[in-house]
Amino acid sequence: MQNQLQEWMEWANQKVMQAAHRLGKDKAELKTFRQEKEEVEQHKKEKQTSEENTRKRLSKMETALFKASGQVEGASAVVHRLEIENAALRQDMEAAKLHAPGSAASCLEVSKREKQTLMKFQSREKQRTVPRGGCY
């Protein structure tokens, strides 16, 4: 009986050693799995934060694009109005160019008449200042 008990004890010790060895191995593997799980969770959190930041930036960009589009539309309206004003001014300038030769001729004619009138006036003034019959 003693031998049988000894065999059973050895067998049990061997099984305990195997279980302890397997437990040590499983413990290391469990630790590795836990680390991997933590890394995956950390990665998920980082990914979620990154996605949220990307959504916020995208929203800001859309808002900025909307504002810029409004400003471009306003600027386009101003440009269109200025183009219309420019065209009107060009037409006025062309009309003035066409009218300029006639105005210059009229101006020359008026200037000639003014000179003639001035000369007549000066001539009459001279006649008044010249004494007649030697009386002063």
C-alpha cells in the first residue's frame, strides 16, 4: 500500500508540476492577450478621437467655404456693376471724342470773334482818347 501511495503521490506531484507549468505558460499568454486588448482599446480611442477631430475640421472647412462662396458672389456682383459702369464711361468717352473736334472748332471760332471784338473795342477806345481839334 505504501508503494501504491508513493506512486500516487508521485503521479499527483507530476500532475501538479504539469499544471503549474501550464498555468505559468497560460499566465504569460493571458498577460500578452491583456496587453494586446489594451493596445486595441487604445487604438480604438485614438481612432475615435482622430475621427472626431477630422469631423470638426471638416465642419470648419465647410463653414469657411460657405463664407468664401458668399464673398466671391458679392465680389462678382461688384465686378459686374463696375464692368457696367466702365462700359458706360467708355461710351461717354467715345461720345466726347466724337464731339471734341466740333467743340474745338467752336472754341476757335469763339476765340476769333473775341479777338475781333477786343480789337474793335480797343480801336474805339483809341478814337475816344485822341483829341479833336486840339482842345484839351
